[in-house]
Amino acid sequence: MKIFLDTADLGEIRRAADAGLIDGVTTNPSLMAKVSGDRDPADLFLDICAAVDGPVSAEVVAVEKDAMVSEGRRLAKLADNIVVKLPLTEEGLRACRALTSEGIRTNVTLCFSPTQAAFAAKAGATYISPFVGRLDDIAGEGMQLIAQIRQIYDNYGFDTQILTASIRHPQHVVEAMLIGSDCGTLPPKVLYQLLKHPLTDKGLDAFLADWKTLGKDL
Ligand code: E4P
């Protein structure tokens, strides 16, 4: 499963990309608003695109098809690795169809049902972003949605990639991998939770302490 970092924080993106931990980045207007301050959003997208060797989702803020398409075209021109993120609305799907026909990659976001995901695939979306955490937050079954979309896409041969989003903890990641989600996007905190293990730290401390008793260098 491809691992994307769900943030617009350049420091976090550079750290994770330099360590080879991520395959791309996703942003949304809320994540951009958190970090961009006085910066021109286009400049921030450019820096993010340069920091990671992989797709960077940049979301439109228009809500009407023609305006979404114009914003999407402008975003796609910024860098080769931009993926235009569009909301899963009727207008968003119209924009998805139009941008796809121009060869622009799209990520259809705010997906909460399997039928929404089927429509996004029919509209030619490159990625579909089902939000598992937000469904769990309202006592829904986030991971069940991923399994349903996986089966529907496999049944009908859709090549839209499932990008499990709104991941809150490592178990979401494990379950997404077991179901066969193509990608998952996670906040920095969850990324490092995936990597760290207390037995690794404990084991390393013991190895180094034992080695020290030799009093030798390698
Ligand atoms: C996905 O692309 C979204 O940016 C993100 O995963 C939403 O996560 P949240 O529900 O934690 O805000």
C-alpha cells in the first residue's frame, strides 16, 4: 500500500520524504489554512511538490463545475506531480470528468458511501478518498466502507485507486492493508506510530549496553 502524508507542513513532509517513508502527500483546505499563514498557497504547493517524489493532492475551493475546472487546471500547471482534489458532489463529479478528459489526475474526496465511490470511478477519478475516521466518529463502520469499495471496484474492473483517508491510528492502516486499499493517507503522528516499537527500543538498548562491556570499537 502506498503511504501518503496527510499534511501541508513542509518540515514534516521533508522529514518523512528524506527518510523514504512516504510515497506522496495529501492536503485539504483545512490543512493548508493551518500552516500557510501569509504565504501564497501556490508557493506552498510548489514547495511541497518539490519535497516529495510522488503525487501531491491539492484541493479546489470552488463549488461549481466550471470554476472547479479552472482552479484544477491552474493547480495542475504548478507541477507534474499535482493531483487535483475535488469534493464528491454532483458538480465535483462533472469537474472530475472534464479534468480527466484533459489528462489531469484527480482525487475525489469526502467519500462516505460505496455508491459515491462507484460514481467517482465512473467519472474517471484517479483516486477515491473514503474517510474512515469521520465515519467511526459517528459510530459508522469506516473499514467496512473500504472493504465494500474494494469489492465493487474489483467486481467491475474500475482502476480508480482507493486512498483510505481520515486515518486515526495504526490499526486503521493494518486493516486497510489487509483489505487491499491501494493507498492510505495518515497524519505524521500515525506515520511514526507505525514505525516505532517499544521492544525495538528495549532490544537496541540491551545490545548497545552489552557491546559497551567489550570496550571495543567496530
Ligand atoms: C484526506 O485527504 C483528508 O485530508 C484527511 O484524511 C481528513 O482527515 P480528518 O478526518 O482527520 O480531518
